[in-house]
Amino acid sequence: MAAPEPTSGTSPLVQPDLPLPSANTSPRYDPQKVTVVYILGGPGSGKGTQSEYLVRDYGFVHLSAGDLLRAEQDNENSQYGQLIKDYIKDGLIVPMEITVNLLSNAIEDKLGSDGTGKFLVDGFPRKLDQALFFEQSVCVSKCTLFLDCPEDVMRERLLNRGKTSGRSDDNEESIIKRFRTFVETSMPVVDLFEKEGRVITVSAVGSVGEVYEGVVGGLASKGIAPTNK
Ligand code: UP5
Ligand code: MG
């Protein structure tokens, strides 16, 4: 489908002083001042869980693309609410302009007064067009943490969470669709960054603490050390 064009209105997507990023310009943020680390992995691999520890120990600002989309979906003033709802339930990737704009606005909001910031971008980019568009128009990322997890482990975690999460996509039918989208659409992003030598792959099997040990070790191998310990 054609990506909807943001128009004027009360949606937080639309900020008059912050135009939609254009792929024709250089990135809005200088990677010397703004650090972007992506955390990717299949649905239920533990991106959100590991992000909490990374925020605590490394001083990252956590930006979950899924959380931003769910907030936008629940915003009654948004013109994209129903569209986002449908895409998430079907495990499909929301048109990139919406997600990139939400992320770009969130980065702008959280920048320090000196224009610097350290962002952990969770669950994005999950489609090649998003990856290229974000890197060209917003900021070139430093690296990607990839949580490698078998589907049976992810399925069990998601169904377990689904008992209480209230998420419209934590059910057997949506989970199957999310897994398919992940393999067909999102893995090519990881493969692209991998070819560029910019991926840290960590096993996401085991306890939360065991996975985090792998995450810390992986970041250390790229020269990224904890700041808050
Ligand atoms: N848990 C975590 N780690 C564990 C461990 N080591 N041992 C045992 N249990 C563990 O964890 C999931 C569950 O597992 C939790 O109950 C946790 O306690 C437990 P969590 O940390 O939440 O995993 P996470 O990988 O974050 O899972 P999530 O469900 O959030 O992943 P998704 O990638 O599916 O969800 P997201 O919110 O990123 O995206 C949702 C949808 O939004 C997408 O399907 C898509 O439709 C849309 N979207 C876009 O369109 N574009 C985008 O760019 C991003 C999203
Ligand atoms: Mg998550």
C-alpha cells in the first residue's frame, strides 16, 4: 500500500517545526554527537527486557518502535490509529514514514542541551527500506545488537506473556504471522548490517542474566563499556 502522508492536525506525529525527514538530505544528526544502537531480534527474543538493563548500566535512552506505535495507536487524535492497529495485529510492518517520524521526533525530544544523546532503538529497523531511510535521513547507527533466539523459545515466552499483557498480537495466530514477517522481512536487515561488520550477535536463550552477560561481552568487543557502574 502507499504510505500515508502526514497532514496537519493534532497528532504528535505532526510537529510543524520538525518536517518529515527527507532521504535526499544528509542525516539530521551527526553520529559523533548522537549515538544510535539498534537492538533487534525476533518477537519475544527479549529486546525490551535487555533494554532495561542497558538503560541502567550504559545510560542509553530507550526508544521502542513498537511502544511508540502502540502509543500512537491509542492516541485518539491520531489519524493512523486504526491503520497501526491492523498492521500490528497482523504482524505486518507499519509504513515506514510513520515509524521513522515517531522515532525522529522522540530523538529530538530527548537530546541534551548540547545536542548529544545515546539512543537504544528497540525493534527497528525491521525492513530494508526503513533501515536505509533512517540511516540516510536521521542518523547512521553505531552497531546492532542481535538477539538470536529459536522460535520455540520465543513462542513460549510470548504465549506466557499473553496471559496478562493485553497485547493484541500475543496470541497464536498473530505470533505465527509475526514470525513469518521476521524471517522474510526483518532478517534481511540484520544480514545487511552483518555484511558491513556492524552486528553483535548474542544468544538469547537462557536466563535474563545469562543473556545480559552475552550482551555486555558483545558490546565490550566493540569498545562500548558501561557508564553507570
Ligand atoms: N523474557 C525475556 N527474556 C527472557 C529470558 N531470557 N528468559 C525467560 N523469559 C524471558 O520479552 C518477551 C517475554 O519474554 C516477556 O514476558 C519477558 O519477561 C520474557 P520482551 O523483552 O518483551 O521481548 P521483545 O523481544 O521485546 O518482544 P516483543 O513482543 O516486544 O517483540 P516484537 O518485536 O514482536 O514487538 P515490537 O513491540 O517491537 O513490535 C510489535 C509490532 O509493531 C510489530 O509486529 C509490527 O507490527 C509493528 N512494528 C512496525 O510496524 N515497525 C517497527 O519498526 C516496529 C514495530
Ligand atoms: Mg519489545
